[in-house]
Amino acid sequence: MPRPGKKPAGEASNSNKKCKRYFNEQWKKEFPWLEFDYELKLMFCFVCRQALVKNKHGKADNAFTVGTDNFQRHALLRHVTSGAHRHALAACREQPVWDPPTPTEEDLKLPTRREVSPAKIGILTTVYWMAKEDIPDVKLGSLLELQKFNLCQSLLTGEHHHDYYTASNVKEMQEAIVKVLHDEDRRKMADSPFIGFIVNGTIDDLENKNLVVFATTMPPYDRQTSVIYLGSFVMPDGAAVTVADQIIELMNSFSVPLSKVVWLATDGSFLMADQISDVDAKLKPACPLLKQVHCLSHKGLLGLADCLIGIDYLRKYEGIVDAVYRLYSSFEDENNSLQELQAVLKSCEIDLSGPQRIQWTSILPAVEAVNFLWPTLVLLLEGEARESPVALGLCEELKKFYFVAFTKTLLDVLPVLQKLNRFFQTEDLDLSVFRPAVTAALASLKTQKTSNGQHFQEFLRDLNEHPREDIETESRFYYKGVEMTHCSKVHWLNFGHFKETFVLHVYKNLQDRFPVGMTDIVQAFTALFSPKSYAAQALDDIGNYGNAELNLLLSHYGEVVSRERARNDFSLFKRIIVSLSHLSFSDLCTQLVSIDSEMQKLFPDFATLASIALALPLHSMPFDKIVRVKELLKQSRGRSLKDEGLSSVVKIAVDGPTINEFDFVAAIEHFETIKDKQNTM
């Protein structure tokens, strides 16, 4: 028998770093001849290894006799229809190799597939690539003509592809592609012991509020956490129940039990705390293990978006800053005095021509630039005030005490939230710092609620007071050579009350998003499954370590684990984890969950808890996809989600693998079935 190949085991050899593939145990049901070596991490064909039929070169080696790590379903499909496999079947049945029998359905365990022409594959790959690259559907015809001009063989074979494959049927082709992607999603969700949901909000070009829904899964066969884009839906104002209904409908469409849902992550874009509670109340009966967690996106800061609803001046302040950037974003002079404004627009990727309102109070560089350029802006506006009513009104607003004082307050508050954001956006999130990071941010905000921050203190110290000649009891105040307006002891007192209210809003908003109970659960998972946490303990004290955290998790998840067995196994579990200090939190959880792992069999209750931890949407992968979906919805060229084709395009762009990894034969079957049904109707 040929010795196994020497390729590194694990992920597929032809896969890229962003999309690793792993052996799927379910393939054994579909391909009865398939074997998998769990030590070598290679798959083999039992029939070919047994027959060892030599080819015309006198060799009996092929990928499935020496072992392959090309973990793709179509690699199996290619092999099962190959001459080598058919000859091996013939040899095993002691039939002549020159007259091999036609493989029966029992041998192949495959549904009968239609004959597929290269032209159809060529057209569908073009449609797929267009969706991945966000190219308009109407360009299909011209792209096909270009490929013919460049002598694309699949389109020049002389075969006349079916009338279905025309530019007018692009949406149906995209729908067929999405059906293939959803088949894979359905498998992952069915195999995953637990599932997390991520609900995010965005606004499209037509000002429609859209609900963007993702799911986090960890199938034991895949050894990899995945984030699945399930769809985007137009959401009526204030319809919190709609969110729960949409999640229930999605789970039913994928035939996944609601009891698997253990996490619900929301970003608070459209749902306030009371609305989120309504969602939780409706889902809880069907999802008894459900816990809520805040979901962060890369583009926004915590807390301030929701504060706009409760504090009127924030919206006015953002209007002033927005007017400054729109007026001077393209301003040029000899000294290039306002280059910081242009730099902010470029570095923060701010599109002033877009339909969405820009949340300037959440963009620290934008506030810093306005603060730095404030004297220059005032002078420029004063010079233009005689000829421009807009410049006059804007100049008056910038000189007010409230504007400058609130700018300084933002410079004190925003860095606190920015540090917390950066923590959640790291590639390999260290959950052991989760609770300390949230606690530190809350403590800093609590301090600023009762006392002034550094920037605000410096502002008050730099104010120069000059007694007024006309009114003895009042004074004029100057800051950086500019006379402030609406600036008096009374204004100071009023702003003090306003600042306290503002910081309190941010504090309570952050507290609502990271409740103590939630941070305690995350900390308990970290204590159990982070080898770094064990490394900090002395071996003599390891016996008492983690008992409180284990009891907390058992109180929440006692329905799916054996409490007594988990407590009895904990001592041995801890001593084994101490020896695995080289593993990260996710690596250890994956090791526990994987179907071929000895630890999964040895510690079944901790494997269950690890499955719940892996579904927790607190790593960077979902945030990257959320940003990508929002960009696609924003750049949809005036289309809304009511346009059925848009959702398919977004799904392909976000979740579609590389072209060489996609099963276009299955997509063609779906597409022609769709068209046949339409014609029948």
C-alpha cells in the first residue's frame, strides 16, 4: 500500500488563509468508500487503496490512495466520477477493467445530475464574480462578450447554452447561487450544538431602516467558528417584536431548533433597552439558554448614538460640526491652514455626499480637528460674515461658550470609549480582560460625572476674564484671543448641569449594554477555558481555582450539562489545562468541541460549555462582515432591500467562497429548476 502523503495536515491545501476547510464527517454518509485518518488528517478512498489499479504510466498512486487534505465536496465528486475510481470498482468486483460497469446509485450514493456544459459554468462564474466585485447586473452581456473576445474556451466551444442563461435572468442565477450557500449554512447550523445571533442596524440609500442578521456556529466536524450572513430586512419604526419574529422565521426556514440559540448580540442602533427586553421576552420561552450581549461594529463608538435621542444639544452640535466640514472640506489657501479637516475625511473614510447623517460626536479625530482649528475657523468665518449669512450664523455658534465647552467634554469622554472599542476590535480577543476593560471605562465615566476632565479643566483655566466697562457686575471672557459669547457665571452653572446629564447618559448606556450579570458570565468562561488564567495560579492552589465560576455557569446552563459530573471532573480538568498553556482560549474550546478529540469524550460537560463559549459573538470576524454588509447596502446604487435581488448579491459578496471552491454544478441545477417551475406556472 502506498505510504501516506507528507503534506501538512489540517486545512485544505488549496484554501486561502481566510477560508480554511476541514473534513466533514457527513461526507461518509454520502460517499461510503471514504475514509479519514484522524492522526494524519488525510482522507482516502477505500476502494482505490484496496484495488491499486495501475494507470497507463504503470503507477497506482492518486490523491485518494496516498491521502489528500483537499477537503472540498467537489474533490470527492471529481474522484467518484473519475476513471481511476471506476476501474477500482471494476477490479474489486473482478470485472475487466476495459469494460467497467456503469456506477450504480448504490455505489456512488449521489443524486443524478444533469449534464453541464462548460458554457453554462462560464456564465454562472461570471454572475458569481460580478456579485463578489459589486458589478451591476446589466454588465453581464458585455462581460461575456469581452471574455469571448479574449478567447475564453468555455464560451467559444460552439455549444448553444440554454435560453435561460441570458442577462434577463441574472437575479434567478444569483438566487440559485444563494441556495447553494444556504445549503452549507443549513449544514453548519444543524451540526453546531449552539448558535449565537447578531442583530445589527443600518440605513440604506433610500433612508430605510434595515435589520442585518448573522449567526455564529461551531460545527464539531469543522473545527472552526464561522459567522453566517442570514439576510437583511426592512424594519418598521419601533417594531421590537419584528426582530424576534424575524429570528424565529429564520430559524424555522433553516429547520434549526430555537433551543440552540444561546446568545443575542445587538448594537442598539434602532433598539433601545426596553425594546431589547421585549425581544428577549418573546424569544425566552423558545430559547431558555438565551443571554444578551452587546455587539460592536468597527465604525462607531459606544454610547453616543443613543444619547442623541435623550439630549437635544447633541444634535445641534453635530449640525454645527457638519456645516464646518461641508463648508471647508475643500478649502485651500497658501498656508494650507485647514488641512486637518481634509485629513479627517480621508482617514475616517467619511463621505459627505452620502444620504446618511454623520455622527460627528462619535468620531474623535473630527472633534480633535475642530478643537485644534477653532481660532482659525472663527477668523475665517468673521471675514466671510459680511457677504455670507451662513458664515455669520456659523461664526456666532462657534463663539458660544456651550460649543467650546462641549467640545472639551467630548475630548475627555471619547477616548474612554475609544479604548474600549479598540479592545473589542483586536484580532485575537483576550476575554480575560473583558470585565476589567468594561469596569475601567465605567469608573472613568463615573469620575467625570462629578468632576471635570483634563481638557475641560484646561479650558476653564485658560479663559481670561476682563471686567465690562458698561456693566460693572459682568465680565467679558476671552479664549485664545477670541471673545466668547453667551459666557457668564450663569452659563457656566447651566453647562455644568448639562455636562453631568450627558456623562450620566453615556454611563448608563454603557452599563445597559454590559450588565454585571453578562460580564460575570464571560469572566466565568474565561476562568475555565483560558490556559493563561491557570498559568497565573500556583499548583498548590489550583484545587480551589475556578470553583465559583464553574458554579455560576452550572446555574445558568444546568439544563444541558450534568452538574454533579462536571464538579467531579473539574479537578482533573484543571490539571490537564495547566499543561496546555500554549493554547489560546479559542484553541482550547475548539479542542474540547472537536468530534475527534479525546478531551471531548473525557470531559463531555466542559465540551458542552466550550460549545456555548465558541458561539459567543465577541471576536473580530462578525464585525468585519457587518462593516462589509453596511458598505454594500450603502453602495447599492439607489436599490433597497425591497429589491429582491439585492439580498442575494450581498449574501454572495459576504459569504461566497473563492470561485474555485464553489459548487457551480449544484447552482446550475437549482437555477434550471427555478426556471422550469416558472415556465410551468
